Amino acid sequence: MPEDNREVLLSVRDLRVAFGSRRHRFEAVKGVSFDIHKGETFGIVGESGSGKTTIGRAIIRVYPAAAGSVTFHGKQISGELSAADRHWVTDKIQMIFQDPMASLNERAKIDYIVSEGLLGRGLGKIEIRARVAQALRDVGLLPEFATRFPHEFSGGQRQRIGIARALVMNPELIIADEPISALDVSIRAQVLNLMRKLQQERGLTYLFISHDLSVMRFICDRIAVVHKGEIVELADTETLFRRPLHPYTQALLSAIPIPNPVMERQKVLKVYDPSCHHYEGDPPVFTEVEENHFLLANYEELAKLQGRWA
Amino acid sequence: MNKRCILSVRDLHVVFRLRNRKLHALRGVNLDVYEGETIAIVGESGSGKSVLNKNFIGLLDNNGRITGGSIRYYPRIWEHLGREKDRGEDEQGEYVELAGLGRSKNWRGIRGGQVCMIPQDPMTSLNPLKTIGWQLTEALKLNRGLRGQQAYDEAIRLLEDVQIDNPEERYWQYPHEFSGGMRQRVVIAIAIACNPRILICDEPTTALDVTIQAQVLQLIREVKEKYGLTVIFITHDLGVVANVADRVAVMYAGEIVEIGRTEEVFFKPQHPYTWALLSSLPQLGTKGEDLLAIRGTPPNLFKEITGDAFAPRNPDAMLIEHLAEPPVFEVSPTHSARTWRLDPRAPESKPPRPIRKLKKLGGERDA
């Protein structure tokens, strides 16, 4: 895949997100940088509390960035923006949430849930209705469902509604925050297939956030591994699976359940212990160790790695 | 396999009454659980896997009723279990009939003492107002009659058993001070505090991260070995099952459609539903291609089901599958499936590609 000549759609540089006031300040994201190319699926993987969701929410401006910048189509979208620019961001970047049971307003009809983003944009009723119907059809639901309430749908259908709500804005980038973790395995496949189909048809770009590397391998082109607010490794999916360099990535990979009883019984589970690094006096730097493969490591670890490869 | 049977379910039917309509949740389940094994029960939501297991600890919802069949539990020690009329003896040994126990009070001695359950979500299964130590010693008090220092010592030992660091300090902490994985460890400690023989794990890892999930699964395996438990493991994720189970039972629409040793179910699956479940796993998918998703939704159990319940969702279903209920066909002494595909008159049908991929892996090992 020719990575370098692809257009960069979203660029995150040294992004920091902090919560709390000065005395109880907690930095959830500690300076992450990555690019997302147009049309690709970029994955962020990490455990709960690693800051992966916070990164996604900072991009879509739910949380303000404490430092660093986010640029979309070459235009800065973090920090203060004019009303027109804010509208532009919400039009172009949309989000799909984890739990379809919790992310739909129980008291609103599907019609309103899906169309809410279009309101106040000077669109006529008829056009809004047409776009909602189209969005519902695109995700494999019937336009007639628009008059129903969320409780009338199953989990998989609800997640489709969540996707329709994002699609109706005609976005270029969709941030999918664990879109399938709350679903049954059989429904997962349906939703993944739908997301892939939409990507092919509309040239969508996905930022896919998950803790499950087995799903990531299936749909992501590149994956960033996040641990405690830092990206520890970033590489093409296959490179990451074949040659994981960071011990944390290796631990994550060893935890993937394999649907094969023979292999599964021989598997050795790795547990990541951060004390294996000696970062006092020799702080780690995010370095490109081979083409398109970045690793957070200090000088000593890089030297060791070089020795192993030589 | 000449292991001792610990739980035997025969033709179990459970019906729920909902707004004056009848929902046939279990439609004739047959299942033998052997002592010391780990059996996984796999199925989608609504397949009846949780309902089946609630019968084993007498926690069926109030609107549910067992309308037929039997559940026989074969205890090691006789005393205090059930009423006189619930006891009996058959070729497997002395048993207590669980299907007829009904009210809560008759369950004393069995629930907790013999059968324990780890519920799905550790966030909601612990009491947020009581310390971990209090909740652990409560179980020790009620089930084993331990008090004071004795109970404390035992609680500390249990916390160590589930690999919680600093148990003396953790004993005094509240659930909110624990992470999800740690809470699930505490729940496991409480379950084994009762010294049960059967441990039912109802999707114990779905609310957890993959890394924590792997650790909890390992812990369940270790605890099982140490305490000689029989584990019934409920899940919707066949990927997890390969890790823990000796045998796998696949449930669909209130019946067991396939059951066999784990290797048999993974490498030689027979029922189209098992095929579909396996091939929808992203681990087995080919990148850039669609996953083989199961079309449609599970059948409506308010309605009478004719034929194979999975037929409407099976694109290659034969005519007979829509018309008549398939009998159970034995593939091997330990492996059986309920599908017309296995009838000698049925035409040859090929499992989907991911299954053949798996089979190849298994074939190499068998040879």
C-alpha cells in the first residue's frame, strides 16, 4: 500500500488532554501524534483507562485539548473556532458510540434521533425527511422505522441507527468508539460488514477505537497502541501482528482469544510490567524503527533492538 | 468417558408468561454435566443459555415455570438437601430433583453450598456500601458457619487465592476502589468461599478488557483445579470457549443443537448454526472480505416453532428442515448434533470456508 503519497486527512500533533483543576490535575493524554490518511481505517487500541476514548473525543471537540493541535484538511480544528468552522467540523467528523442501549434517546423517535444534527442548518422539512430515509436505507433499515422508538429495536438494529445518525451528516471521518463491544458475536459481524460496505461506497475514513485486537486486525489498516495516555507503538496492522516490538503490544497480542482449542491450550499469556523499562535519566522517544513502524523506546532499548536485527 | 455425572437434565421445558402470552424459553433440553469438567454453553442472547442455568440455582424469574422434564443433582453428601419427596435414587446414584424444589426455602443447602454462580457484571454484583471483607465473611458465615478471627483468616486466604495483592489492606476497602478485573476476582472469591461443587460462570468476562479477560479465564482455570470444581461456562463468544472448556454445548432457540468435546465442535462442527457462529468470528475472517454474518434474528419463541429453528436463517436449508424437527444424530460417542444434515438421506453439504480452514488445523493435529 503506498502510504506516503496518500492525502493526510487528519493530523494530530503532540495532543494533550487534562482533567481537573490545577491541584488535582490529571493528564489523560500525554502528547500523542499521528496522521490519518484519507480512506483508511486507523485503529487505536488500549485497555480501559488508557486514554483511547479521550483521544477520539478531543478530536471531535468534546474535550478541549490542553496543548497540541488537531488539523483536519490542513485546517486547525482544536482550540477556539468560529461558529461556521464548528459547524463544518460537526458536519465532517461524526461519532458512533459503544453502547447502543445507552446512546439513543429513549424518549425520542428514530426520526428525531437521526435528524437532530441536521436541524438548524436551514434545511427544509422535506429534505430532512428524505435524508433520514436515505440514511436508514443505507444502514439496512426501512424508512418506516423512523416513527418508532429505540426500545422497539434489537441491539444490532440500534447500532445501525447510531450509524445512520452519523451518516446523515455526510461525514468524511467517522470516529467509532468500541462500536461492537456491546454486541453479540453474530451481530458484530453484521455491523463490521456494514461499516466496511459504507467505507467502500462513500470513501469514508474511520478512526476505530477498541480494546480488542482480534477485531482490529480484521478491519484496520494501521494501528496505534495506547498505554497510559501515550502511543507506545504504531504500525501497519500486519507489521504490528507479525513483529510487535513493545512489550505492552506483545502482552495485548498474547491475550487475544484464539478460536482453536489446540493452539489456545499451548498459548503463553504475557503480562505487561512497566517496571521492565529503565526510563530514569534516559527518557523514551517516539522513533521510527523501520518504515512506517514507530516505537516509544529509549536509547538503550533501541540499541538492543538494533543489536537483535543486525 | 466414564466420569461420574453430577447434574443431569432431561427434556426440560420452561415457559414464561408475559402479558398473557406464553414464551417457550426452553424446548426440551437434555444435558449431562460430569464431575470435574468445564462445559461451555454457547449461544446468542435469547437462546436460553442463562435461563437454563438459572434453573440450576433456583433463580428462575417469577413468571417462569418448569412445565416438564427433570433436573437431577447427584450430591456427594446427603444431608440437608431438599425435602424427602425430592430425593431419589437411580443407576447413577442418589439424587435430588431440582425441578420440583420451587420455593426459595427448599433451595437452602444447594444454592451456595453446592452450586454457585458468578454473574456477568462485577460492577453491579457487589454491594457498593459494604467492604469487600464484609461481603466475603458474610458468605463464610452463612455457608460455613465461620466467625470472627476464623472468618477473617479464611477471607484473607481466599483473597490470596484469587491473586489479590495486599489482602489485609484490600479487606477493608470498598468495591469502588477496585478495578473491573479485581472486582471479578473478588466475586470469584465469594463464590468459592461457599465451597461449592458446581461453579456457574455467566459471561464472566464480557464486561472486561481483553487482557483482563485472559487473566480472569486463567484464574477460573486455576481455581477449578485447586478446588476440584465443575464449571459451567456461559458465553456468546466461541473464541473464549476454546481456552477454558472441555466440552461445548451450542444452544439455539431454547434447545441444544450441538454438543461435543471442544476439539470436535471446533474442528468437526456439524450444525449449520455452529458453522455460522464460528465463521462470524473476526479472528477467522479474511481481511478485505465480508465476514459470514448470520442473517436475520433469532426466532420468536412466543410462536410455535416447526422444523429446525435455525432453518429460516440458514441460506442452504433443505425443505425438510422447514417442516420437521430433526432428531439427535450421534457423530461420535461424545459428539451429537440436532440437524437433518446428518441424516444418511441428506445430500452432501460443505461447511463455509472459515470452518474448513479450522478443520485443516485440527486435522493436522489429529494425524
